[in-house]
Amino acid sequence: MRRQQTINEPVLISGRGLFTGEPVEARFRPAPANTGIVFLRCDQEQPIRIPALVSNVSKRARRTSLRNGTVTIETVEHCLSACAGLGIDNLEIELDGNELPGLDGSGLPYYERLQACGVCPQEAERKLCQILKPVQVEEGDAKVVAFPGPADRLHVIYELDYPDNKAIGHQLYKFELTPENYLRQIAPARTFLLDEEVEQFRSAGLGRHLTYKDVLVFGPQGPIDNELRFPDECVRHKILDLLGDLMLLGEFIAGTVYACKSGHSLNHELVRRIKEAAEVRMWESRVAARPALDIRHIQRTLPHRYPFLMIDRIVEIEGTKRAVGIKNVSINEEYFQGHYPGQPIMPGVLIIEAMAQLSGVLLSQELEHKGKVAVLLSMDKVKFRRPVTPGDQLIVEAEAIRVKSRTGHVRCRARLGEALVAEAIIKFMMVDADPV
């Protein structure tokens, strides 16, 4: 078992943002297990937390930006890459500005400062996402693919090609992620751009504080007023960026990733696809598992019967907090005769009914609700996302928000695999099963 890790003590890293040029202080603090890497904008009236997850990515050119509402944090990839190199799972990073320090444009200063604090193991097991099937995204001649490889570590292959700039040209690099390899092979590699791109950035108000000594700028003959740290520094920096973007999964990846000419937006899309594939596997394993409550138990709890019993089995139940149930949608359902002939679609009201029935089972787990039936009282924030048709397996989830002696408030979702079908917040009144 590999355990999660954090740092031993806080450390302050300050500098100017690579793009904005604004001075900023970033304070890195140890975080409890299962926290993940979380940024905090402490310059706001109330500190704003922004977890380093792909769901929080804000679209930006040539960098990775995170957003919570209107509050953003720019250029997080070099910092996250250093965390990947050191194997850090949990960290809180407090900022007094909207961009992390750019430093020398590499991951080395972050790596060295965090390593100096000491990286310490925690009790919890590390979350590891193993690539079991190929996942590929592409755009034009650029692509990035994750496919099965080592079961406990990450291999990266990056192919870079600048046919119009002979100083960069074609570069290929293979890398295995370990702290030692990262420090020697990847961390020192700096961000780079072409000379013709400099004026574009400056006209957009970006990087005006930088000189050729501060950033690696390539002209036709090579770096301008600067020297390479590696002959193939460009492809190594692309791997540095990719490692930082992969951290947005919230878990370390085990397998092999091949990238060709990919940038941040393509890297982000790969992470989304890996996340979706992992979630589908999780749902499939739950569905295939022995039911937590079978149909006989459901019938003992709910008064509903054919043709109006909308839950076939319950695959997961967490006390009085959460339940997951299955509805197998068959062409033999009576309502398909009229809804609609020639184009059968499960009525939305029956999807809501399935949610309500699962909620009834969940609420019945409360001791004081034994012998009572959950009667729908009101619905809020009801949304339908996509149709459900014969042959589908509807996965219904109910999560208790607030439960009292006579009422229950439940957040419900229905999915096909990991695709959201419908959602609603439903309020129930608990009544006697045999009212006088």
C-alpha cells in the first residue's frame, strides 16, 4: 500500500506572476489526508477555496487556470507539476493574488522549497487511478492518449515538432515519474515561446515585465540572450506541464500517457475522459455487486406494486445518508404503449417517481420512520438532461439533506452510466402506512 503524503511544515514562496507580473505570496501548508490540493484566495473578503480539480478549470490560452465563481487562480501547472514530482497528495496553498509566482518558469524552485520542508506519509491509502482501457483525445494533428501500462506508476512519452523552427525541430522524450527522475530530468525545464509570439503577448498586456533573461524565447537560431539547460528542454517542459495538468484528476495515474503536440486544453480534456471512464467503472462494479437490498426487502418497505414499482434493487446504502438504486427499463413497460408509439421514451414523471421511491427506502432507515410511508410534498430544481429509452439501466441516487420526525428533504439524481439524466430536490411528509 502506498500512503498519501503532505509536507511537514509551512513554507512561503513569493515572486511575480508569469503572465500578470503582479507580486504575489503563496503560503504552502500541510493538509489532512483526503484533502487533495486546494488553493485559497485569501485576498478576498472571505477566503475562496478552489480545489485543484478539472471541474474547476477556466479556459485560458497557454496556461492552466482555476475558477470558483468569479475568482480565479492563474498558471497553476508548474506548482502542481512539482507536487506530482514529489508525490504530494494533500496541500493547502494560500495566495494573496490571482496568479502563482512564475519564478524561473520551471518547476524546480517549487520542488526544492517543498522538498526542503520534508514530505511526510499519512495514514490514508493513496488514491490511484489505473488506466485499464485506452482513452484518447485529439484536435487536428495534436493528440494525447492514456493507455494501460505499469500498475503502480506513470510513464510519459511526449513528441514535439516545430518544423518551422529548426532550433527546436522534432523532439521525443520518454520519462518515468519518480521524485529522483523528476528532479534531474524535468523540474529544471523552463517555459518557452517563439520570438514572433512575444509581441502578441505584450499587446495583450501579458508578460510585459519579462526580459529575454527571464523567459526562454526562441528565434530562428535558438534562444535569444539565454542558454538551454537541456538540448531538448522544450519537450521536457511539455512533460512538466502535462504532469501538472494530470494532477487535476485528484488522483495519481498509473499507466502510460503518450502526447503529440498537445497543450493545456487537450490535456484537460484527457483528464475529463479519464475521470468519466473511472466513474463508469465504479458504477458498473456497484451494479454488478450483490445488492444491498433486494426486491423482497424493497417490497417490504414500499407499498408500491406492479406496474408502479420503479426500483428493482438497491446496490448501495449508507445508513440514513445515501442510497443508490437500479431501475431496469424494459420495452415491456406498460407506459411505452402510448409514450410514444414508434419512439418509446420513459416519462419524466416516472423518473421522478423512481427517485421518490428510492428516497422512501432511504428515509425508512430512520428508526422513528419505521412503519411510515414517504409521501411527496414538494419538488424543487427539477431538471431533465436526456431521454431514457428501453434497454437502459437507470441508476438512481438519493442523498438526505435534512430529516425530521415528520418530514424528509432529499437530493436526487438519475444517471445512465455517468451521464446525468435528471435531478431534483424532493421534500416528503412521513405518514402512517395504515392511516386511520
